[in-house]
Amino acid sequence: MTRSHPDSEEALENATMALFAQLGWQTANCFEEVIGPHGTLGRETTSQVVLISRLRAALKKLNPDLPAEALDLAIEELTRNHSEHQPSPRARLVITSAGLGRIGRGEL
């Protein structure tokens, strides 16, 4: 068995998975993931970062009396793309104070 170079991406991934396992998280190396509803993680595409079936099961476990419609709304809100939203005035102040406000020629 060959070991990966300590500075490689593989070594970083393995160390990270080991740390999460020590913290009690379930881990999986999905380098050769099978995509689809019956695939490795049940993702429809590799760009799907939230495992909807697991999120739904967790929400149902935490909120057993909620109707399916409420769970659907919660999942929709939790998985909505927030990247296009402008930062709040407070976040803008923190960004500016930290000197992170300039991106190229523009500003936040």
C-alpha cells in the first residue's frame, strides 16, 4: 500500500475525514460517487451540495408533528441560493473595517 504525499489533496481529505469521524460524524469517501436517486448519496448532480433526503429525515426527526408541506417549505428556504443577496449594513461595516471592501476597482 502506498501512502499519499503529506501535502497532497488526498492527505488533507483523509485527515479531515478522520477528524470528523473522531467528532462522531458519519464520513464517506465519495471520489467515485454514483449519481442518481439510488446512487452513493442520492444526489441528482455533483453540484447538489445538500443531501435533501437526509435533510428531510433530520427535519422530520426534530419536528415529528410538522406536516409534509411545512417540511417542504423549510427545505426550500434552507436550500435557497443566498449568494446574490447584498450584505446587511452591519456586515458591510465589518467588511469595510477589515479592509475587505475593495474587489478590483469596485466596492461592496
